[in-house]
Amino acid sequence: MTSTQESPHDITAPPHPLLPTPAPVQLIDPAGAAVGPAPDRETLLRLYRAMVIGRRFDTQITALTRQGRLAVYPSSRGQEACQIGAALALRAQDWLFPTYRDSVAVLTRGVDPLQVLVSFRGDWHCGYDPYEHRVAPQCTPLATNTLHAVGLAHAARLRREDTVALVLLGDGATSEGDTHEALNFAAVWKAPVVFLVQNNGYAISVPLAKQSAAPSLAHKGIGYGIPSHLIDGNDVAAVHTTVSEAVQHAAAGHGPVLIEALTYRVEAHTNADDATRYRQDEEVAFWLERDPLRRLELFLNRDGQEPPTEFAAEAEALAAAVRAGTNADTAPDPAGLFGHVYAEPTAALHQQQADLLDEIARDEEARA
């Protein structure tokens, strides 16, 4: 029996090494000393600039949320190395599939900061054009973006396009069925996807020990036939290097890569969460000593070479623009709810729009 369908595997090809290293890969240690071949200084300065801006953006948004300017915000303070190291490893033609906590990655990819915040203000589900920067909408349901990334990457492969999808997910998302399906499909069909798990220790309040009995989350790639890596997620050099190599691997047609980056969420899950109920101050202090931004500063300061100071001024200017933008009132158009449901609106959709606008008009008349 013969088939014209493409075979997903060449069974004669030697398997890729699958096992992650026993200890997380590290190029710069917490004291800022080189323990491996770090990227060149120009690359590190690009990473440093993005981390300074990303940290200031995150702290500014956290403050605005506490003031009631935003409905909700999941801070990524402490995870900047993961998001920025990965985002800057992408090529222009690649796609980023972020979660709700990955606003700094979206910002680093070039999306306007005020557009990043639209969904957190409750104005739109996605405030930017995904195609402009090749950034999918930030995903709130756990792990659904893994399937979206695999679907896009598989379609690109069938079209013979040179495109890699990078999907960001947390440790909690690895417990979801969607992640299993995404990993399995990507492995079988060699979809060009890089899965980056930001293991920050908690799925809201559930610690990792109550989520998985695997030696590491990176070990989960073995069962799917996916080469996997365990890295220090607070070492931006290690993140950038590993993700860059994974993108090259996927782009060359070798299939997906799974990376687990060990990091930590310094702030609460969101502004609605009380993290003191499930973790101790000593634990937070331990990770503050391993701050990814400070680590890179120490490394760049070796031999008396001070990191540039203009990045801080650039970050402050961005924070000021964000404050001004969030102070401005928005006037959402209710009719816009129906504008992007179908390419050609159905009769039922037209009727729903008319009913809504009629109800709003009657409500305004009653208030007059």
C-alpha cells in the first residue's frame, strides 16, 4: 500500500539528544561572573537596554493598577531575562505567542506600550495588530497559545515559509492537556516551534511540587521525542543563547525544542492576589538576590566598564508617556464588538448589533 501523504518522520535518521543537562545551563552567575561563553558586548547591551526599559514599564504599570487606572495587571518583575532574552532571539519573520504575563516580551517585540495595555484596561481583547509585529494576542486561558503556535508553525512549514513560532508558557500550563497535544503534534510533524516554559515556581498559589513529579519540566520533552534544555532563567545570556540556537534548530527543519527556564515571580500573581498566603518573605528575598537585571549590570561593569546611563532616561520617558496615556479617557464604540467576528457579518450578527445599539439608546434616553 502506498500513500502520497508526507511522512512525519524519517525513521532512518539518528535521533536528537533529548535529555536536558542535570543542572541549569548558566553563562553568567548571580554574582555577575562569566561561567560560560556569553554573547558579545553589543548583544548584551541590546539585552540590557530592553531589560531596563522592561523593568521600568512593569513597575509603572503595577503602580497604575494599584491606583485603579487598570482593571488588572500580572507583573513579570523578576522574569525579564526570560521574556527579553527570548524575544530578542527571534528573527523579523518569526512569531511570538505570549501569555497574559508576557507584556514585557510584547513590548520588546516593538508593540506600542499603550497598545499593550488595552486589554488590561478592558477596552479590547487585543489592542494591537498581531500581523504588524508578528505577535499573537496575549493568551489568558492556560496553554491555549501552545496550540495556536503549533498551528501557525505547521501551516508555515507546509507553505515552505521560513517562520518559527516561539510560545511562552508557565509551569502551570505544562499541566494542561493543550500543552500535551501541542508538544505531540509539533514533534510528530516537526513543526518549527520553540516552547519556552518560564518556571516561576507557582501556578497562582500551587507550588511546582504539587504540579509535577518529573525531575524537571524539561524532562517532559523526552516522551514526545523533543530535544529539551534546562536553563537559568535569570541569566539573560543563557536565555538568549539557548533560544537563538533553538530557533536555528527549528528553522532548519529539525522540529520543535522545549526549554525550561528557572525564574521567579517577585510580585503577586496579579493585583488581586495575596501572595503572602502561600509563600514566605524569605523565599522572595532569596530570589531578589538573584535579580536578572542586577546580574547583567554586574557583568557589564567588569573591568570598570560602566553600563550606559541613557537607557534609564529612555525608560523614564516611556513611563511618563504611559502615565499620560492611561490618564486619557477612552471612548469605546459598542458597535466595534461586532466588527471582527466574521469577514462577512451574518444576518443574526447584524440583528444583535442593532438590538444592542437600540438598548443603549433607550438607556441614554431614560437617563436624560
